[in-house]
Amino acid sequence: MIGPKTTLTVQRITIVADVLGAGGTESWTNLTTITGVLTNPKYGYAGTERFSIKKDTVYTSHMFYCDVPSDVTVTEKDRFTYGTRVFNIMLIQNPGNMNHHLEFFLNEIV
């Protein structure tokens, strides 16, 4: 990867059932960290990029490029954190299905 390296924390939502089993409490749990290149709108993007996915329009503010992690599977239901900043994962691409690197399209929660 070319560019300054950034380490992001992958978080996954977990639900702890209540005593009655009728509901639960949701919380985010840290899974692992991934090092890669995080690009922001100031460097190459106009901000709020739009992609069409299955008739939905996805807005992204950042992209994260990293090597394919071998120890954990990251999905669109997960999220990244960087300090106090939180990024929802909008789309994950594996260019050419080469398993060389992944491209995460992110939207920062402000």
C-alpha cells in the first residue's frame, strides 16, 4: 500500500439478552485492528461520493485500502473506529476477486 498508514479498529455489534429473553442491549465490541491507507475528501474526493448498489444510493466520505485480513471477516454490518471518530462501512470491494487488497467505502458518523 502506498501512502501514510493508519490503524483502524474493527467493531461488531453484539446483543446481550435481558433476563426475560424478550429483548436485549446492543453494544459495539472491538474485534481487531487493521492497518491500511485511509483517504479523506480533502485528498482526491469531493466528499459524499455516491454509488448505486441494488437500487440504493450509498453515500461515502472516506475510503480505506488494506491488505486482505486473514484472521477476521469484515462485513457491511461492522464499523471502523479511529480514536473518537466512527466510520460506517457502506461497501466492501475485492478488486478483480484477486484477494490482494480490499477497498472499504466508509461514511463518517458526525
